[in-house]
Amino acid sequence: RGFTYNHAPMVAWFHGKFVYEYLGGPSSEHEPPSAAFLCFSEDGIHWENPIEVFPSIDISSEPYRGPKREYIHTARIPCIVHHRMGFYTASSGRFLVMTFYGLSPDCHTAPNNGYGVGRAVREVYSDFSLSPIYWLRYNEPGGYNKENTDVFPFYKESEDEGFRQACRELLENRLVTQQWWEEERLDTAFFSRPDGRALSYYTLPDGRIMGVFKDSMTSISEDGGQNWTPIKKSVSIETASGKVWGQKTADGKYALVYNPTADSAHRWPLAVQTGDNGVDFDNLAAIVPETEPCRYEGRLKNLGPQYVRGITEANQSPDDMAMWVAYSVNKEDMWIARVPVPIKSVWNQDVHDRMEEMTEEKLRNTWNLYVPSWNQAQLSKTSDG
């Protein structure tokens, strides 16, 4: 499509494939036409071409009551795709993908300020085909409802009861839907945590839920996301407005992934910290130690490997013991990293790799491989073995 602005990746694992969602636009943030895309991969290395999962749409501008209303002079206005959450696996196994359609009268007005249109949803079937698109929630406090929001039908109009039930289950999950707060913040009754941007959460050893947000902020829930402690700054995390990803790893430890910089314009390196209890972290190490130059012109393009997201504990995970994290580079290119578990920042023995004895598994777990889509890295034998 020629889009040079690509950002906000989300990743999940479903029926033996990675499912990767991201959003894109012509060249700049908050610039129409704006759409969301899906990619699929069986191994995380070889990826199918992206498909459009949520298209660019126009909506009536009459209900809009947000900032810079005076900038709008047309009956319809293009939406800007935005999401802090991508996937949900229902208890029935139904797998949902979603995004939010916001509005930006100009590029400096964020589409997640509470005055957008609504959240759209569709199902990814087991053969990786897609259901029709529905509205999951109208942003009624922002001015939009069923009567003035055409384009897609409401999810309750679907003839598939299993799909409707999966949507209802998602809407009732206060922990998962807390990730929607920024975009729907005017609905003060829906969210149990009335602030905190870009929530990532994981379960602590005692069953409590740890929430980590942008700007090094944290909060804890003792009742599965129904209520939260006051939000406060973590002493373990030094970062700015890039996202922080936290999870429990396959070895029972915990990891935080983020950009350890106080300058939000420069988001590199992409680093990981580890800890035993999910609260205290140390041993900062680089996943992506450097960044390449920005290749395309565009507004509001922070530099570096950023906006990291992994596979949430509410979804399935591959069985390879690794931590998989998705991120964008310079808001241009979409990437995924496989971090072997246990996560090691130091190699405590002599390096003695005999390549004729090397296996693919050992290569993945002991070598740092940087594999762009146009420049594969692989293990192969020469004619003499």
C-alpha cells in the first residue's frame, strides 16, 4: 500500500501460528487514511504478507464534541485507528481481534483522548479466515452511538451466538478491558482504574495482579482487576512515554521490557530486566542494542525499537519456553524478538561452538541473530560437510 508509518504492534499465538496486528498510515502519526493489518507466521521468522483487518472509514462529524471541533468543516471525517489491546481468547476458544476508531481533527490531537467513535471487533477463525466486522462498544460519552454510527453493525446483530457470547465475556472482564481506558476514558463507570496509560499486567506469586503503565507507573489489584491500589512510580523502571511490557516467564521468573531512557523522542535501546517476585527487578540487558536511521519523513515519529508488546497471559503461548515480544522501529518497520528463557545477560563459560555440531535449537538459544525480512540467517552445510 505504500504506507511508511507503521506502529503499535500486538502479538498472540493461535492454532499453531503467531498472529500479529499493527496499524498504519501514509507517512505520519494521526494521519488518514488509517487502517489496521494482520500478519501470520508459523515460526516467527517467515511471515505471510499482511492483510487488512480493519479498514479506513469515515464517520459523521456532527456528534464529535472533542478538542479542535472548529477544524472540522465537512459532514464526514476520517477515523484514525488506535489500539492498546489487540486480541482476546474466550473461554470457548473463540479468538477475537479488535481496534479502536478515534478522531484527530489535526495531527496533534490524539485519537485516544476519549472523544473517538468506538471499538470494532471481528473473529479470527481456526482456518485464519475472518468474520465480518462489528462494533463492540460505542463511545457514547464521546458522542457516538448506534443511531449516528453507521459503517458496521453492532455485535449483538450477529447471527453467531458463539461470537456474541465471546464478546459479552470480553466486555465483562474488567481486568482485560482496563487496557481500553485511554480511548474511552470519559466512561467513568466502566473502568475500575481511572488512569494509567497502556496497561500491561501479570499475576504475582501470591495471586495479586501487577499493572505496569507508561511513565514507570504501577498499580496492584488484589481482586482480579475489580479494584486497584493508587497508581505510583516504580523505582525499578527508568523510562518515559514508551510502553512497558511485563510478564511471567516460562521459568517462573518475571521480565520487564522497555526503553531505559528519560527522553521519549529517542526510544532505544529495547531492554529487559528480570526479577524473582514480579515487583523488584534488576540485571538490565539489551534485546535490541542499537537502532537504524529513520528512512522516511513523517510527523511525530519517535526513534528506536519501541511500543513493545508480548503475549498476554490471558492468551495461548507457543511451547518453546521463549519470550516473544513485538515492537516497531522508528514507527516504520514491524519486528518481533524471540528471547530465550531463562533470560541470560552474561555467558559464564568459554565460547566453543563447533558449527558442524550446531543445531537449529542451539543456534536460536545461544546466538544473537538479527534477521530482517530481506536478509535471512540460517544454518547450512557446505559440500564437504
